[in-house]
Amino acid sequence: MILVFGGNGQLGQELSRAAAAQAIRLRALARTEADIADAAAVADVMARCKPDLVVNAAAYTKVDLAESQIDEARLGNEIGPATLAAACASAGVPLVHVSTDYVFDGTKDGAYLEGDPVCPLSVYGKTKAAGEEAVRRAHKHHVILRTAWVYSEFGHNFLKTVLRLAQTRDELRIVADQHGSPTSAREIAQAILYLAPLLLSDRSLAGTYHFTAGGLTTWHGFASRIVAAAAPVTARNPRVIAIGTADYATPARRPVNSQLDSRLFERNFGYTARHWTEGVDATTRTLVGAAQPAESHVA
């Protein structure tokens, strides 16, 4: 049985959906059921559920607010993972911990490898990097899975924001000098469920991995794809105007280059993600289709 912490988030909900479709035993817990920073709560749920594998999909993800909410970010991204990893080590259960491209500063020319030194620019990135180290120290049987630019049908994310703004605005001004690979939470969930039995049968697969969708774009390219995919249904086609990072000031600094090299994951687990455009198109069509009123057949 797979036990998921952070069950109400984007990834947690996608894990639940994917596991149900594949008849995989999985229990997803919301923070109200078990806060990963609460050692007693974590120990209790581990004892009751007796999982074969644990996934930490819980995190503090408010990148800009983290600059002022440092304690909250540390609790969710550093102290919580440390607590959960210690509990998993005590129970002898492998842990899959999800991390981020924001542990890098984005100055590398080319895609980041797992062994590249981390150098986070923001409080969010620093707490995520600290969380990774805490997991490594506490539990050797772990997979740290770094991903980037996550979106889904659930929660708050860039794709859903663009769809909302496109309904009322004729122009969208989007940053075009930051590069990365938009990655569907559904794709990440599928990858985790795929690696789970492999990790359980061969714990030498433990370690740090990168996993993103294929291909590379910018936030401007991401937004343009969303608008184009939605337009046939919504009849809305606002102009997507490219701007620079300097034109869109935020409290937290973002890496200019968020490209992660996923080849180690592909080699060790035999799983390759789809190109980023496929996931974006599919999720956009699902969301705009669900938002359209049902056709009336009343005369």
C-alpha cells in the first residue's frame, strides 16, 4: 500500500486518481489528517496504515509569500520532510520526496544534472534544498524527485491562471526570458506509481532524480500554448505579449534556466515523459470543456 502525505494538493489528487484507475492500493492524507511536521501524528498514521512506500507530496509552495513567511516555509519544506523521513527510516519504508528546480540558481548553460551544486535564489528554494538534505541524512532508502513548472486540473497553478485571465483580458503580458518544461502533475503521478514497485524490489535505485516533461519553452510559450488550445472552445484569443523578468517584479527571484535533465530517471526506471505540449493541450481542453454550459435540447 502506498501512503501519500499532501493528498489535497495537485500531485496528491492526481496520485489518487491514477491509483484508482490502475487498481493500486493508495491512501492519500490531507494535512488536517496528518501534518508531516507533527512527529506524533506521522508515527501514529504510519503505525495504523503500515504502508509499503510513502510519498511526500506535501509542501509549502507560495513562492513569493515565503519571502516573508520564512518559518511557515521551513516547517513545510524542511522540518516536515525531515520528520517524515525519520519516521520512514524507523519503519523501514522507502520514501519518495518531491522537490523542485528552484534549488538551482538558473545560471547554468544547459540542463541541470542531479549532481550539479544547488544554489537557490529564494526562501522557497532554500527551504526545499534544506528539505532534500534532511531527507538524505535521515533515510537512505529515498527517491528525491525534482520537477518543474507543475500544473494540473486541481488547485492553483499557472495554466489555470492564464485560462481565467484570458476570459476577460485582451492582452496577457508574460515573462519570456525564463526557460523550463511545464510538467503535468498527472505525468508526475504516473511516474511515481511506475517507479514504486521498482524501488520496492531494488532499493539500490534510491537517490536523487530529475523528472519533467520533454521539450523546453518559456512562460510566454507556455501561456501562448494554453490560449491556442482553449480558443476553439472559448472563442477567446487574447494577445500574449512577451516581457522580460525585469518588467515583472516579484518578491522572490526565479531561476532564468529551469531545465532539468531527466535522462538518469529514464535510464534507471525506463519511463519517459510526454512532450510538454501534449500535457498542456490535454489539461487545457479538459478544463475549458468542463467550464462550458451543457447544450440545451429544450425547444
